[in-house]
Amino acid sequence: MSTIIRKGARTEIVYPTSDGRPMAETDQHRKLMNDLIQTLETYYAVDPRVYVSGNLLLFYEPGNRRRHIAPDVFVVKGVPKRERLNYLIWEEGKGPDVTIELTSSSTRHEDQETKFRRYQDVLHVKEYFLFDPLGDYLQPPLQGYRLRAGVYQPIRSLHGRLPSKILGLHLEQVGSQLRLYDPTATKWLPTPQERIAHAEAEIERVAREQELPQERLARAEAEIERLHREVEELRRHLK
């Protein structure tokens, strides 16, 4: 809830961190949103100037606590990677470069009209993607737009995927899932669950190598410990 703090003759506005609305329409929308955020965070983990977030209030008019929007997933290039309570565009110096909305029939008007116009005309988001995981109304369920001369133009499909010039990745519908495909590595980016499965398989592999010379045994045990920490961290984020 928003508050106003008065400091002498100056009034400082504290912008809210929640709009009181639910995080996602369904469990499937919430899980998919979390998976996309964590997958993109991992992809950009080594770049200190890429910020990935979602369901975070983004304010775009100084002094007006009502002028905000909360993209399901968004990526900003050129700003520091750090935790934020909310996102104030005038302080950060720029808005999102890419937004993704996980849409449904109940958010149809907001996603296709309100957010569409705001991303295009006010925030000038370079790329906007919509995905309808339940197939409620959007046909095809995955659609994308790229800003050209201030107007959103549909992004053409390439081998069944929608390429994002900003991310350098392709977005692809796989059943009710939205996957991120790396055209350079020619493979999907692993989801958090796939990373857990891979780490657990590595733990089993390393554990089988216990009958090793002492030096290699020490390395194997250190690797097991590292993988255990990675699995626990991934599971913590999935809760």
C-alpha cells in the first residue's frame, strides 16, 4: 500500500510494491511466468547490465502512483542487475526492452488493448509477446510484435518460432509451454526443472566414481557438494 512521507517542506512519495491483484490467473500461468523469469535470469547471469523480472510494478510518471503497469515478464538491457521493490523508469533511465504477457480470456482486454497501447505509445517497448497457454482465445496462441517507426508490427514466424532480436532467442510454443530457443546453440534453454534433473544426474554420475585415486576422489566429492547446493537453490526458487 502506498504512503506519503513528509520531510520538512518537501513531500516524498513512496511508490507501492503491490496493486492488490493476484500474481497470475491460474497455477499454470504462475508456474510458466516463474519458469520464464528464472530461465532468463540464468541466461543473463554473467551480464551485470541486464535486469530480468516480472509481476513487478513499473511506474512511468514521476509523482503519480497510479501510472503503473506490471508485465508478467520483462527484460531491461543497460541497467544494473539488482533486487528492486518496484521499477521507476525516470530513476533507471529506461523502460523494458522486451515484455511477455501470459494471457487468458479474462485478461484479453488488458493484454490486447490497454497494455498493447501503453507498451507501444507510452513505454516504447521494442518487442511485445503474448502467449495463451490454455488456448482460451488467442489464435495462434503465441504472437509477437516489434516496434517499427513507433508502431507495433507482427513478428513473422521462423521455423515455427518467433525470433526476438533483443534477446537473441526464439520463442516457441510446445504444447501449453512457452520455451526459449537458442539459435546459436540450436537447443532450448533448460527450464529450472530440467536443470535440477541434470544436476541430480550429475550427482549420481559422480557418486559412482567413488572408487578413484585419492586426488580424483576429492574432486568428485567437491563436485557432489557443489551439485547438491545447486539443486537446493533451484528447489528453493521453485517453492
